[in-house]
Amino acid sequence: MTDRTRPIDAQSVLATLPVGRDPASVRTRIAAMERVMEGLFVIPGTNRRVGLDVLLDLVPVVGTTIAAAIGSYLVWEARNLGMSKMQMARMFGNVGIDWALGMIPWVGAVPDFFFRSNTRNLRIIRRHLDRHHPGTVTLQG
């Protein structure tokens, strides 16, 4: 069972998250946040992972706004890493699109199933960390 297919035990994840501001700690925190928001469990019969982001979209307006606030945390971490304003604007754009699509009651969860803003933002942050902090790279596989 790989790390991506194993069910998440939220208590153990929270207990092991580093609290430092160094790039390696940030990488670990944002990867954990993305996994909670986009990949808590696999839908039976498919290979698609669903997380808290899609579940929150089932609650009209309030759930989508909470998901956007949580998604903005990744942008805040990017700011702490010294990422460019252009990269952060792109990340806020991803969160904004996710929020706007989620504002459509009930139906908003469907586009969110395919447009994974937190995964896109994690990819942007990882690219930055790989380029500017190569010592934080973790091998997956």
C-alpha cells in the first residue's frame, strides 16, 4: 500500500507536522494540507481521491468560503517562503476560481472534483522549493 493510497489518520498527521519556518518544514506542512483538502479517501470503484475541499462544497456559500480560506493558507506559506508576487497571484487565482465554481449550490462540488486548486498551488510551491531550496527535495516512489 503506497503512501497516497493509505487512509489518513488525522491525529497522527497533526501530531507529526513540523512547526518550523524552514523550507523543509513548510514543504511537509503544505503537502499534508493538500492531502487533507484533496485526497482524504478514494471513491469506491474509482481511483479518484476526494478530500475536505469537495465535501465543504456541498455546504452552499459557507463551506466554499471555508475551503477558500484554508486554500489561502498555502498562499500565506508561499509568502513566508519569499515567492514572487506573480506566483502568489497565480495561486490566489486558483483559489478564486475554486471559490467561484464552488458558489454554485450543490453543483459546485462537481467542477471542484476536477479543478484541484490546492494541488495546483502545491505544485507551484514545490517548483519554487526545488529551484531555490534543493536540500528539501523528497523522493517519492
